[in-house]
Amino acid sequence: MRRDAVNVSGIMVCGEVRRGTIHSVTMELTGKARELADKKNAKVSCLLFSRDLNDDPALLFRFGADRVIVVRHDLLKYFNQEIVAKLLAYIIKIYLPEIVLAPATTAGRTYLPAVAAMVHTGLTADCTGLDIDEENGLLLQTRPAIGGNVMATIKTPDHVPQMSTVRPKTFRIPAQEERCGEVVYPDIPAEIFKSRIEVLSAEYSGGEEADIQDKEVVISGGRGLKRPENFALIRALAELLDGGVGASRPTVEAKWISYPHQVGLSGKVVAPKFYLAAGISGAVQHLAGMQTAQKIVAVNKDPDAPIFRVADIALCGDLTDILPRLAGRIREEAR
């Protein structure tokens, strides 16, 4: 939509409901939307769509929402990209938000491009930073470009809504506050739920692939391990701390470890309470995937390694000596 053709206002967050539960990425984006909205003196709406919703939608008021729009329908039991895209496009045309934020999950990456085409606007994918331009109020959308070697800031000056997807764990979930708002259950035209796609069933992945983004501790290894067998040092430490095993992109590309463990812009963004990077130099691509961790410890033999610039604790030395000693000390403390 042309900016000069419609009267738009507010920020809308596309929430995500998984098996009846509001996923944490919804709280992350709602908190960030609140921060952006306060700079524009605007309202925050959050859209939830699902067949089943076990959580109270009013929960999102505590994270910054002023309004929660809830759409429930039997055909939303399974993810159907055509129905979801039509639904969001319809909601956008009814509520006319100036900004739309959505998670860069498998679902979000599937339906947001279609929605952008439906409402004739642009989409900036996989943002790592969002802010408001003080001069004109436009959304500043920062994302990696040229293979992650530079960070580009993008504006959408002529069309609305300004749309962005953000990877889970990019922003921290804000502290909860007592706030009030309204929960709305809009009437949706029946044709929105007509689809050429029939979803027969769904299978949910599990195991280690789902681990690292949900872990409070992540222990990651890089090329400094020198050989794949040394990932045993990483796994041993992670097991002691009930943590997940992460990895840098070069180790995944070298087939030392599988892709679900990759941390970085081309892997997963993690924000644990504790992150240890062993043998990882600290390329921009990797830093963007873990720098929101609450406490960062880096182990590297290079005193000038970029990872030390973001680390709370820097251990300069041979990781094959340091990691076993750390593991031994943890075992002693646990006795």
C-alpha cells in the first residue's frame, strides 16, 4: 500500500502459537514492539491465530501489548501457509498497522513474503536490529548482507506496512509489568479459510535439533578444536551443565558436527544465561547469533581474537588444556 493512500498507525506483532501454547518469540517481539511504539507514541497489537489456545491472550499485556487479536478456527489446527497469508493480509487491511513484525521461524519465513506481495509492500527478512529514525519516524531495519560480512540498515519510506521478520532469541524477553488492554475476536469472512492446500497431518521434530535455542547454557566449539574428535570436550562440558552443544559455521561446513548445532546468522540465534565459545575467533556472522547471551566466556589462544571483545570472561590459552580443567573443577564443586 502506498503510504500517502492510507492512514496507518501502530505496530502489529504476528504471534506464534505452538500446540496451544504462545511461543516465547511472541513475547520477545511484543517487548521490542513496545520499545519502538514508545518512541512513536503508538499502540501495539498482537495477532494470535490457532485452533487451540491454552494460554490466556491477556498474558501479552504484561509484555507490552495494548490489544490482542485472536483468531480461532478448526482449519488452523495445522499450519496452512495459504490460509495464514490470506488471514494476515485481511487483518492488516482492517487494522492498518504502520509496522508489522513477525518471527523468522519456518512458519514466518513461509507466509510473510506472500503477505508482503498481497498488501503491496516490502519485507526485510532476518533482522538483527530494529529502531525508529528520529528524523522521520521510519523503521530502521538492520540485517546482515553480502554473506554476513556487512550489516545493512534498510528503510521502507514509500509503502506500508513496514514489514520485518526477526529470528527467535534476537531480543530478550522484557520484564513483565502490570498493564491492561483489550482482547478482540474479529469476524473473519469464510472465504479466507478456503485453500487449495489440504494438510493431512503434522509431525513435530524433537531431539537435539530443538535443543540449543531452549537451553540456558550453550557450549560451542569452533575450528580451534582442530579435529572433530575434540567436540567430545564440548559435549562433556555441556553435559555437566545440562547445556546444549553449539558450533561455528566452519565446523558444520567441514562436517565435524550437524547443522542443527550451528550458531550464527546462517544457523540459530541463541540467548542463554551462559554461553561458552571455545576455539571460535568471533566472526560477525557468529557474534550476531550469540551476543545477547547474559554471560559470555571465550576460550582462544589468540589474544587478539574478536570474540574477546564481547566476552565477559576471556581465557587465553590452549582449549584442550582449559576445557578439561573446567570440567574437572565443575565435578569437584558438584560433589
